[in-house]
Amino acid sequence: MKGKIAINKELCKGCKYCVTSCPKGVIAIEKQFNKMGYFPAAPQHMDKCTGCAFCAQMCPELAIEVWITDNNKNNTKKNRRSAEAEKT
């Protein structure tokens, strides 16, 4: 299984919770600030992502979406945390 993340840079406040919670070091803080003046998180090493969704679970702003791809079946599933965020 392989993961993929998307981070909404305008929602991100640069708290770094996702950076410290990622066991694979996929996420880093950008050097350019967003419209609100924060330095947002961004995926840097997507090839290492496992889709564990620790980053999305830690994000207080719900700025992270995670997908898991099953390489054998070519299926893509949205992580549960991302689906819950869409309902609100």
C-alpha cells in the first residue's frame, strides 16, 4: 500500500504537528508564507508516504487529506479522517 497526502496551504498555520507526527519524514515546512502570514507544511518526500494518516489526525485545522492506494488492485481510498472533515 502506498499513501498520498494533500495539504491545503491556506488553512495551514504551520504548527508542525504533522511534521513531528510523520514517522517517515514526508512533510516539511515551506520557506514561503501563505496569505495569512504562516509558513505552511508541504509534502516533500511523497514516495515515502504509507498513508498512515498520523499527520491528518494531528492537524487541528483539518488541512490534510490522505489517500491510500492498493498497488495490487489499483484502488484508491480516502482516509477516514479526510472523509469526516468533508461532512462538517
